[in-house]
Amino acid sequence: MSQSVCIISTRAPYSGQSAREALDAVLVCASYDVPATLLLMGDGVLQLLKGQDSQHIPRKNLSAMLQVLPLYGIETIHVDETSLLERGLAASELCQAVTVVSQDRLPQFIGQHAKVLNF
């Protein structure tokens, strides 16, 4: 097992600082050449909805941060299939291409990482 890190983000994009902190953690790992994976679960999948506008709240739009992930070597964002289904969403409704992780594969997916950070 490599020293990879799985960063799990479970919060809606503007419900607090957790979503941004998860993205910051992914970017920090990548900038230090630590293999990192971003997994969105629960309300975290809402971070990828198209047409977000944070102009009227005191929060930066997370879409810009998500779009720079490939520049840091994070080519794929993983999302929990159950979380999408519970919110009535399809992967095609998201602003970026994602890899959907099924419920039965989730423990194995998370377990392949040396460290797991939950936000």
C-alpha cells in the first residue's frame, strides 16, 4: 500500500468551511507529491452541481478550486453512488466528470489508501 491519502468530503459546499478545507487538503497533498484521492459523499456531492453562485453569501465559489485539481494531478473526482441516488442526482448533472463508486465497492476503495481524512 502506497502512502496515498483518501480525502472524504461530506458537507454541502457552503454550509461551513469543511468543503473548502477538504479541497485545500487535496491541493496540499498534491503539491507535496502525496498521492491523494477526493471522495465526495453525503451532501458533499452537492459541491459538483452546475450553476452554483456564491456571490450573495460570504463564501468563495468552490467551482474554481475544483477546476484546478487536474493541474495538481488530481484527474478524477470520486462520488458515492448512494449519495447521488439519495439526492435524486445523476453523474451527468454534475459540473465535472466523475467516477462513481458503488456502495459495495466503497469499503475496498477507501481501504486501499494508507490514510483517510474526513471533512
